[in-house]
Amino acid sequence: MRIAVLGANGRVAHAVARAFLAHGHQVIAVTRSGVCRGLVGSVDYRAADAMVEADLIAATRGADIIFNGLNPLYHQWPRYALPMARNVMAAARAHGARHLFAGNVYNYGYRIPMQADEQTPFSPDTEHARIRIAMETLFAEEAERSGVQTVVLRAGDFYGTAGKGAWFDQAMITRIRKGVLQWPGDMDIAHAFAYLPDLAETFVRLGERMTELPAFETFNFEGHTLTGHAFHALTQQALGRPVTFKHMSWLPMRLVAPFTPVVKALLTMTYLWRRPHSLDDGKLRRFLGAIPSTEPVDAIRQALLDQGITVASDAKTARLSEPSPVLQAMR
């Protein structure tokens, strides 16, 4: 297949491009500059401004699937997200291409339950939730109106790869070299995480079987559901050394929020660190069968290595003699 990966320099899109290439597919790497590093295989590099419909149509010519990895800066979602989504639909419609979209948990709003599945009602409690709901409504309407297929794969906070911009690398491990792991919420609150290599591999498997699915379909990707206590224990195991666990202070972000739009926007989503939640991937498993799932300790270890953090040489073989009570409770 030929897959046009939009925003190929972005963390999720880059991982997805690499995964499709690893499976022998051809990739059209679409970026604003036309430059994208770190891809090996059959790659066609193209430039496009996703806000210009004609650009996007030209850049995706020849694609069987368009992977939508476009992700404006957090505070710019109101201006860019929906127009970009409309342009992606125009490109898919022009080429008869299928559309893969990386969803998230925002749609569920403040009422997100401990086990959210594809039937859990959406709740437009925040601006970002309203935008995401509007985008998926657009995709569903386009599927009904013109037959452009969209498959949404919804996941929690991602981690892994050498990229930057997630809670894991921007907050949780910023002091890990000093022996401190920070946690943004209550240590007992379960939080949904997605190890990015696993998520990217799942996108490939869905992409290869999209013709078996309806014109509009959604799936949830469970990933790793972990409390602060569990993440702490796993991080120590992955590092092979003790780590102090500290609650992250939100005060610095609140102080700069009035003067920093992206931080102000980010603070509207902090409820996800106060509300226990997870994603039920039963529907995805019924369709795909086995889902890529790296053991949490191995995923955290590799994510640390990806960020340049040194781990003990024997940590890669470390295992708990039996599952911790916290992890058992999450399963």
C-alpha cells in the first residue's frame, strides 16, 4: 500500500511512518518543509501547508491511505484543527483514499469513566473536547455523504521514541537523572498511557484491514493503565536503581498561564490527572486478535533510553517475581 503520512515530523506520525515502512509499505511523508529525517525505506518526501486544500490534495496524490497526524499547537486548535480536518477530507475524497485518524480521550470530557469504550457518550466539557467531537462528526458525515472511509484509533497519553512533547518527557522524567520521578496527579489515580511503538504497530494492522470495516469506525487502544505507584515501581525496575517519587507542582504553570497561551490551554485538561480512567479495547481485540503490547517495564525502560537516560546494564532482564498488587488491580 501507499500511505500518505501527514505531519510526518510529529512524534506520532513519525512513529506510524516508520511502522508502515517496516512492514514493506510505501510512505509519502508530508511536512510543511518537505523534509523529514529518520525514515528508511520507500519514502516520497512532499511539502504542503495543511491549511491550503490544494496543497494537501497535491501532496497526497497516489495515496491509498491518508494517516492524519496533524496536530496544531495546543492553544491553536480553535483556529487550525477543523479547517485542517476539512482539507484532509477534501484530499481523501479527491483520491478515493481511506483515512486513519489518531483519536484521544478528550471526547469523553469530565465524565470519562474507569473503562471507556466505543459506546461511552462524549461530553463537550472543554474546548478541546468540543473540537475533537466536531472533527469526528465531520468524518462520520463525510463517510455517509461521499463514502470517504475513516477509522479512528483512540489512545491515552503516549510515551516512547526520541521525540519531545508528552507528559512523560516534559514533566515526569525531567529530574530522573537526579533520582526523582514526578507525577502530575494523585498517586492512586489510574491514568491511560499508550506506548507509541505499540500504537504505531496497531495503526499498521488496522490500515492493512480497513477494507473489512464500515465507512466510519472507531476503536479504543488500552495501552498501559497505571497509577502513580505502579509507574514509580516500574520505573525503578526499568532503571535498576531506586528513584524518589514526588508529586509535581502545578503552581509554576498556573503562574505563567496568563502570559503563555499554550500553558493556559494545557491547564484545562488537568482533570485527566484527577479522574481515574482507562480505555477498553475489547472491540479492537475482537477485530485484530492479538494487539501489540510491550510489557510496561520494558516499554518504560526503552522510553528512558530513547530520551538518553542511562539504565543499569542488567535492568533489561529484571522482572518482578510476581505481578505487583497495583498492576493486578489495573488488569
